[in-house]
Amino acid sequence: MSHARHAARTHRASQELIAASGDVVARRLEIMAEAVRDPLKADYPELLLMGSEKVEALSASAAVGASGVMAAADAAGRIAARERAAARKALTAMTAAATPAEALNAQGLWALGAWNRAVRDSWAFGAAMLKLQADIVQPVHAAATANARRLQRRA
């Protein structure tokens, strides 16, 4: 999926989440008011879901986030190792150079490669973060929109 599609997916899911959350909160406030008016006819299963569903959705979201952070840290470690190796290779070439021009060339090639890798890595990191953002929103979005549909049918 492209960067723009991940961003659009997150934007759309966030809008749906906001709308669904408002609907769910409004309906559940009605259910709580009904429970206060007539405790014997209260919708206790729904009242119990109010807390457990949030914990489940937020736990799933946190697990996705933690996994994404671990993957990003792993990628950063691989990038750092790659850059250390590239710098070591360039330094070796610079110290082995027979002339200042050869040393300058080795340094320039390293700098150009480092710049290219940095740009490529930053794009990859940005894409991974857009995907992670979309993936983190998904469990909460799924729970809220499912609740909104269910509560709308029951109203």
C-alpha cells in the first residue's frame, strides 16, 4: 500500500472512529440513565461491556504499537551497523589513498552514498510509521464502529 493510501486510510478510520465514538457514548449514556431510572430493567451486559471492550481494544492497539516500535528499533540497529561498516570502509580507503585526491574521492563517495541511504531510509521510515499509525488505530476503530452498529440496531 502506498504512503498516501496509509495516510488516507488512517484519516478515514479516524473520522469514522470519531463519529462512532459519539454515537456509542450518546447511546450508552441513555442506557446508564435508563439503569438509574429502573435498575431492575437495566442492560447490565451492555454496562459491563463499557469497560472490558475499551481494555481489549486499547490492549490490541498497544500491542501493535509495541511491535512497531520494536521493528523500528531493529531497523535502526541494522542501519547503524550498515553505516558503521560504510564509514569504516571509507576511512580505510582514505588512509590507504596514495594522494590527497584519492582520499578526497573516497570521502566524497562515502558522503554521497551516506546521503542517498539517509534519504532512502527516511522515506522507508516514514512509510513504516504511516502504516503503523493506520494499524494502531484499527483495533479501536473496529471496536467503536462495531459498537455503534450494534447499539444502533438495538435502539
